[in-house]
Amino acid sequence: MGGHDHHHHHSHSTNKKVLFISFLIITSFMIVEAIGGFLTNSLALLSDAGHMLSDAVSLGIALLAIILAERVANGSKTFGYKRIEILAATLNGLTLIVIALFIFYEAIQRFMNPPEVASIGMLIISSIGLAVNILVAWIMLRGADTKENLNMRGAYLHVISDMIGSIGAIVAALLILIFDWGWADPLASIFVAALVIRSGYHLTKASLHILMEGTPSDINVEDIIHTIEQHSEIKAIHDLHIWTITSGLNAMSCHVVVNENLTIKESEQLLDKIEHDLLHQNIHHVTIQVETNTHKHDSSIYCTVKQDTNAHHHHHHH
């Protein structure tokens, strides 16, 4: 395990550095692009800046998550501050949807009476924007863990779709420059707004699922039950809960009924085995309550909450 932890910590600090650099680059360019969109009167640039804002925020959330994960759990917030990341993600998702709707509205106004756009300025800024996104994507691919870490993966995908937005603005600028097609600008901005609303929707959906304590998307409940039940000492399992604390950190709790003649020592060894098996299935935090058949429960695997008068019989193991 030592080696594994060391690797994990190493990827953690590089992720942090990569996120921080990406965050700085994208935030500074977002400001440039917003001012540029304002000065050149290009809605495509403004909406691309809105999309960059969504990137900056999601990078910020990922950064926050890593920093807060380093702060230890304390008495009032026993899971550390890991939930903040999810709350921030939900908020971010909703903000993106609002930004996108605003862009849609503005674009429709512009289709009706297209304003003059300074297309050369627009072309220059959107080209720089594309270069900035390619740079950030390259930094991320080279330096960070974009495969495993959900946060890093999300941030990387954001940057990729941002790239598409910049390409849209470049094409629009060229069309205005060459053919004087004023409608290309609002068209490009609708295209970008569609990207923004998509990431907003997915972000909101995923984070609300976590806030509702939904079963993690990468977990198969049947497999988990099978993993626990494959040990011969275990007769039954009930009150099973699996949920996500923060992205990439899953927890599980359940009650297991074991043979009466199992000693405490044996049951602890059994639990260690189970915990180890579950770690390989992405369950990082396991609480199992062991009981013998002395008091009958509902046979349901999932929980029906009721007051348990026999609480003092229970053996807790963390």
C-alpha cells in the first residue's frame, strides 16, 4: 500500500500545480476575451468568454477540492470539507445554464438586427483564444491525471469544448471578414451557448445525484453484494447503503448477519478481508455492523429505518 499511497500523493500535488497554472491562464484570457468581445461588439467572443468563465470556475472547483481535501475532517464536518466541492459544482452548473440562456436571448435579438462587428479584432482574439486552449489542454494532458481523477477529467473536457467554441468564433470572424455575413456572429454564439448549456446540464445532474446520495455511477450494487456474500461466514446482508462523499470518494455501510460461533477476532479478520476487496471496487470508506441471528430483521437488503432496541448487542467495526 505504501507505494500506492506515494504515487497517489505525487499525482495529487502535480494535479494541483497543473490546475493552478491552467486556472491562471484561462482566467486571465477570459478577461481579455470579455473586454475584446465588448470592444469589437462580438457576441461570439462574449459567449466564448462566458464559456471560459465556466472553465475557470470548474478548474477553480477542482482546485478547491484538492486544497480542501488536504484539510482534515473536524468535529463539526466529519467528512472534512469534501462536500463543498459538490455544492460548488451544483452552483456552477446552474450558473452555466443561466449564462447560456442569456446568450440565446441576446443572439435572437442580433439575428433580427445584426450590429456591426469589428471582425479583424474578433479574428485576432479568437485565434489567441484557440492557442490558449490548446496550450492548457497540452499542459493538462502532459502533467495531470486526466484518466482517473474525475475532477481533472472534467476540467480537461471543459477545455476541449472551449477549444471548439474558439474555432466557432474564428470561423464566424472569417465569414464576416470575407462575405460580410453579419449573422455568422450570433450563429457562432448560439453554437457556443449550446456547449455551455450542455456542460451546465451534466454538471448539475451529476452533482445533484451526489447530493441526493444516489448510488455512484461507477459502482455495481450487485457486484458489491456478491463480494460481501461470497464469504462463507456471512449468512445475510441488509440495510445496505452506497453513496458518494465527493467525486471519487465512495462510502458504504451495511449490516451483515454472521454465524453465531464466530469469535470477535475472526469477525474482525473477515471485515478486514471484505474492506480490502471493496477497496478494489472503488469503495473507500466502509462501515459494517456485524450481528448474529439473535434478533430478526426485515429481510430487505435496503434499509427500512426503525428504532432498534437491541442496540447494545451490536458490534461496531470501522
